[in-house]
Amino acid sequence: MADRPTEALHPMAEGLHLAPPEQVLSRALAAQQAALAAVGPALPQLAAAARIAAQTLRAGGKLAYAGAGSSGLMALADCLEMLGTFGIPAERTPMLFAGGAEALLKMTGGVEDDPALAAADLARADLGVGDVLIAVSASGTTPYTLAVAAGAAKAGAKVVGIANVPGSPLLQAADVPVLLETGAEIVAGSTRLGAATAQKVAMNLVSVLVGVELGHVHDGMMVNLVADNAKLRDRAARIVARVAGVDTGIARVALNRTRGAVKPAVLVARGASPESAGARLAAAGGILAKAMKS
């Protein structure tokens, strides 16, 4: 473990305990910024991961996420947003988190070493051919995450592995290996810092590209959101109004006619019936821009 880059001492860490508060923060921020730079070299792999994920979801498969500890939390944040931002049903994006919901309230290290938990979580997720798993581990050696990745691959699912240590087992086992070489942490071994920052940004990029590929992003707006609260209903109305070129009153009427679905509401606001809007979107593969041209 001492040989892992994430366990090494950071060059800016010497004397950190003696430094004034502003300098501690300045060094910690610089370390975070340096870690973020590690995402750039991984863009081709992230694009490949997004293409596989989008193809999987378009074909009706599942996009699963897996991880433990801080890496699992980063994966969970992205997993939850697939519904919140892009309207993809939660059952299509299962989360496999070491220790389950209880571990979210009180982080316990032992669960990440238990392959039996991985087997149980895999059984519940029911992954197989036509599915894809994004597995995240800073060290690339977390037993839980490796067991999930191995089980998913055995079942026929594709595996995207995201790790921060070169040559780690997770990267070796993945169909799409994504290395985020963030190196030493300002607090040695605390991968909730630089490693997790790079992981979160990397998954942000993947999910944004997935949303674009699926037609759920139009001019930077989330046109497949599920408007289930006042804030999102207001956002949906503003999106429909802007894309359709109408006022928000007409947009709200259109949304009522489509039961809150943004894409068909845009077409309804432009004069289509809800039935025609649905047919045009289906013919366009869910791409709003294509449906609008038709």
C-alpha cells in the first residue's frame, strides 16, 4: 500500500500542520486543481465510456454504477442525477454501493473488503448482456469493486473502470479503462480529495455526453427532466418557452397536455397534437431538434 501514489506524501504537505490557515487552504486548493488536470488526458476513454453507456440505454439496457467509500459516493452522485437531470428511470441505473444505505449514514471501511456483499448486490442488480457497469476505485484494488466488476463481466456486461493508480487491477479488468492519475493527496491517502474530485468531474463529463447522445440535452437545456416539484415545473416551462419560442403561459398549457413531458410539450406549443408530437419524437429517435424539423 505504501507504494501507491495515493498513499505518498504530497510535495506541498511538508509543514502543513504549522502553516497559517490561509496557506493551508491555498495548498489544498492547488492540490485539488492539479488533480483536476488529470481528467484531460482521459477524455478519449471518457468519450468511449459515454458512447457505450448511451448505446446501452438506447437499446433498453442498464447503466449501473459501483464503488465503495469516497469513490462510491462520487459514483452515487452521478447515478442519482441520471434520473434528476436526464429523466432516465432509476431501475435502469442501479447503484451498487459497498454496505448499502447504512454505509451512507456511517462510513465503515470493512464493507469494502467483503466480496459476499458484492455478490448479493450483483444479484439484485441483475446485470447481463446488453448492460454496462461503471466501477470506480481510487486505488483500483478495492475488493468489493473488483468483485462487482468481475461478476458483471462474467454475466456479459461491459465494464468501465475508473481508477487513479496506473496499472491497477480494475483498469486491467475493464473493457474501457479510465486512468485519472492524480498522484499524492495533500493529506496522504485521503482520496476523498484530489482523486474523488477527478472522479466526480470525469463522471460528470460522461453523463453529460450520454445525455447529449440520447437527445436529452438541447442547447444546454435538460429537455427530458422529470418535473416533480415546483422548481422543476417552473424550469420545464421556461425550457419549453425558450425552445418553442412561446411565452410561459402557452408553455405551461402545453406541459399540461403532455403530462409534464418537456420534449413533446415543445412540439405541442408549436402547434402539434400530443399524439402527433409523440409520433414525431419516436420517428426522430427522441432527438428534439430532428422532431422539430419534421
